[in-house]
Amino acid sequence: MYKTIRICGLIAFMYFLWTSCKKDKADYRLLAEESAIAESVSEDVFKVVDHESKNGQYNDQVGKTSYTYLSSLDTCAVVTLNTTAGGFPMTLSIDFGSGCTDMYGTVRKGVIQCVFKGPYSQAGDSVIVSTDNYYVNNYRLDGTHIIVNKGRNGNGHLEFSVDVNGTITKPNGGIISWQSTRTNVWVAGEDTKWVPLGWLSVCDDIYEITGYGTGVTSDGHTFRLDITQPLVKKICCYWLVQGKVAMQVDGTHVADIDYGDGTCDMTATLTYGGNTYVVVIQ
């Protein structure tokens, strides 16, 4: 029989995991909270960069040396495109200023800088992402994301490797280190054109994500998140809709998380200590 719990956000969900642990509670609370923060903040950066990289405005500006427009993901953000002699390398700056709030309540401020070696859709080309005084919900992110187009897999889908190496500074000054190696496979939505659908052309995009992440909490404890079944992300669904993750704390397997059958909803299941819980992520 499943037990049901209601969790407000991923951080609170991981807090539940901590309260289920019986030893060293202060350490487990920090591990649970900070691993969730690292995961969510770094994935948010990929979402923003991926969207602007596929935006029709970006693709249409090759040949111009400079162009500025409002982001279609969050019209509060100002996007500036600069090229070298009208071509590559190309720099894309996404400036959220003193703060922009999206439809899900995520607050971003500061600047994301992207340097493109070549077109985002071209195999072998890369995007180096850095940040300048950049915050997501008051958590500051420093470091780099390197996104590489790996070409098409055996099923004809584009694959992107995503390597993250950085730190996250909490509002209280604590610093989390975070490194992750992921492969994001664009399994649906590639053929939909920006014109004439605009934002709706992005909503049919679906990614499958594999890989792992590791980190160190602000008090020196290690954690690891392994994707054991590909995570499925529908761009216009707030929640992950499918896939499984195993969590280790200081080298010990703690729990398994199952995100469901592909339905866009707020539920997941947690298996811990021989018990299974239905988790409602609000």
C-alpha cells in the first residue's frame, strides 16, 4: 500500500527524506536541501540557454554584427547577440537585470553569457556558458556549463552533452560545489518551426536525460545523484514526467525516486527503507 505525502517543491521533498533518516540529522538535512538546490539551479540554466539557442530570432541573425531583442521565454530579459564579422564565434547575453519572475514564480537576475562556436543544431559545435552576478531564487550560481552537440544517435535524435562545474552560494553565505555530466536527447519537437507558432513551437519539445551529478555541501559532506532510468522533460510541463534517480549520501545509497509514466502531473514515488510513498510536488 502506498503512503501519500504532500511536498511543496523539490527542496521540501528532500527535507522529507532527511526527516526519515535516523542518524546525524543535521548533516542529512543539509545534504538533502543542498543537493536539491544544486540540481534545480543548474538545470534551470540549461533550460534558459537551450530555449534561446533554438529561438528563431537567434537563428535569423547570422550575418549581423549586433542585435538586441526581448526573450520570448521571459520578456523581462534582454537578449543581446554579438558576432565576429557577421559569423561565429557568436556571443549571446541574456540579461535579467535586477529581477524577472516567470509564470512558475522562478525569479532570475543577473546575466548569462553564451559563446557559440557554431550553430547550436550543428554536430560538433559547442556552447560555453558562464554567469555574471547571476541568481535563481536568491541562489547565486558561478562556474561554467559546456554544451556540445553530439550529433544524431541511432534513432536519429540530436544529443547534447552537458557538463557543469560550479558553485552555488546560498542566501546565508554557505557554498555548495556541484559537478554533473549529462546527456540530453532531443526526442520530440525538433521539426516544429518558430514561425508562425512562436512560443507554442517550443511546447512540443521533449528531452530524455541520462547521467549523474556529484557535489559537496557547505559543511563538507558528499552526495551523488544517478539517473537509473532516463528522465523525461517536457519543456512546457513544470515537472519531470518520467524516469528514476538513485541518491547516495557519503557513499551510501539512501533512496530511489520514480517520476511516473509520462503524464504531466505533480506526483512521484519515493522508495526508502522498504516503504513506498506517493509524493505530491506542489
